[in-house]
Amino acid sequence: MRLRFLSLVLPAFYFLPVFAFAHHPGADLDKVMGSREKFFQTVDKASAPSFKLADANGKTVRLSDFANKIVVINFIYAGCPDVCPLHTEKIARIQALLQKSPMKDIVQFITITTDPENDTPDVLRKYGQVHGLDARNWVFLTTRNGQSTETTRKLAQDYGMEFTKTDDGLQMHGVVTHIIDMGGRYAAKFHGLRFEPVNVVLYINGLINNANAPAQPSAPSWWERFKGFFR
């Protein structure tokens, strides 16, 4: 069974303390991913830009709330007519793959709106349902009461992105999926919409297991064996 195999490749990570994952997992993981996914970029910063935002119910949510998980972050706005819906559906496919494995309990998905004026609580609640995201480990965040409407666009800048308002009320922007390691380390980015969702799953699995490249090139690698279970 696939699920049973995944249990074997995730050795007892539930019992390891959070600080065990806060260090860099080794250059091999990034090297292997970079050789297989051209839209992957290593970041490896000790900490990702922090935030203190609100969910659709007004509850305060901080990045530090998920220090014991791997966090997948993306920035969108609900009124975007083109790439944002496609990006969301890509995130939903990644989530669907992870939900089939024990990793679902150790990964949190966060979407942040860059248009808090128009993305009302009702919009936030409905967006995930429309695009197939599972609310069990996904949340859509906006600004808190009293925060500037520019707060989340400035946060996007801290993550290396620009959301530039246009005269027609839209925003020009790029598409990036950000991966935050346990302990808050800013691990990597996947650029655009052409990366393989399974590669994000494999990278997350590598972070969890502190994976290294295979020792015997002639034998099927952990990468190929694991990837086969998602085909």
C-alpha cells in the first residue's frame, strides 16, 4: 500500500523535538531538487519574514504559530482574473498529494491576500471551497483591524515579490510558492506555475527527513522510488 510505504520513509518524525528541524538539512537536498526542478530556488535564510494577520473569523494568526510545521505560503488576491486562480489550484494539487500521506499533519498552507479592502471575510471563507482547498490545514489571511491596507503588500515585498496596483483596480505581480522549514527557516521558493506539484511534496519530505542524495547511483534513488508512489 502506498500509505504504508510513506509511513516507512517518514521515520518517527512525530517524536522528534521541534529544534531538531531548525537547522539546514544539508546541501544535497537542495542540489538534488535543483537538478530535477528548474523552477526551484534555494533561499536558506535563518528566518522567514514574520507576520501577525487575521483569518476570516478575525482570529489573529502568526507565522510563529506553526513553528513545529512546514509552512507553504502564497500571495494572491481574490479579484485576480488570471494567474491567482491557477496558482491556487496548483496549491490545491500539492495539498491533495500531501493529504494522502502522514505528512498532512505536519504541513500548514497559508494564502495571504494583497487586497484586504475587497477580500472580505465572506470572500475569504468561500475562496478555498471554490478552488478545492482543504480547510483542515489551510487558511486565508488578511489584515487585522487597525492595520494599514498596505500591510500584506509590504509583507509580499519582504518575501521578494511586488504587487503593483494598476488604474483598473488590478495588480501586476509574479507567482511564487514559498516553503518555510520547521523552526521558521526560509528554505526555498518554487517560481511560476510550471513546476511539478509532486516536487514540492518531495522537497517537503526531504526537509522532514533531513534527506541526502543516494549513496549508490546505480540503484533507484529515494527520489525516484518515492515519486513513483504519486504517479
